[in-house]
Amino acid sequence: MATSICSGVHLGLKNVLPASLKLCIRRINCNSASITRPHRLIYARMYPTVLVLPDGSSVNIRYHEPRKIITLPIDLSSLSEEEMKQRLEKRKPKKKIKIEEDITDDFDVNKYAKYIKK
């Protein structure tokens, strides 16, 4: 159907058609890119990324670097004192707990000597 309307454009019916159908005059579609390359100076590669806002909501965006997730920082001045202390405690490195094992060796070889063949 679109080909007959577009062919009518070539017959001089250009002014009769509505503006939405005049797009058919210049046929730009995926086939034009397959014949030649896209004429660009910079080929921008964009990667799908999740952007997490300070309120906890997330938005899918396209970012120029390959990253999975980007979190925006929280303004500490807008938090209460308790929340600020909790946030600052999370930033501190955790202390490692050292577990010392007291190994006592009470293995007696003479007990099991009767099971060993000579």
C-alpha cells in the first residue's frame, strides 16, 4: 500500500498527500546502512547501565563506558545524626577477628600398632 502511495508522489501528486505520507519520498531505512557505512566522525558506543538515585530508585540509562551499575552519592548533610553515624560506620574498614586454635596432640601410635602389618 505504501509503495502505491509513494509511486503516486512521483506522478505529481506530491501536494495532495498529507505531511505524514511525504516521509515516503525519501526512503531511509535499514537497507541504506547495509549498502554503505554510516557517515559519522565519531562512532559512539553506548552500554546499558543501571543508575541508582540517592532515594533508592533505579533508572536504566545508556552510558559511554561498560558498567553494570552506577550509584549516585547521598548528601550527608540532609540526613539525621543517627543515619549519618550509621553511614560513616559502614565506610570504616571492618576489624578482623583472629581465631587462635589450640591444637593438642594426644595421638598414641602404640594403640594402633597392632593394625599395621610388617
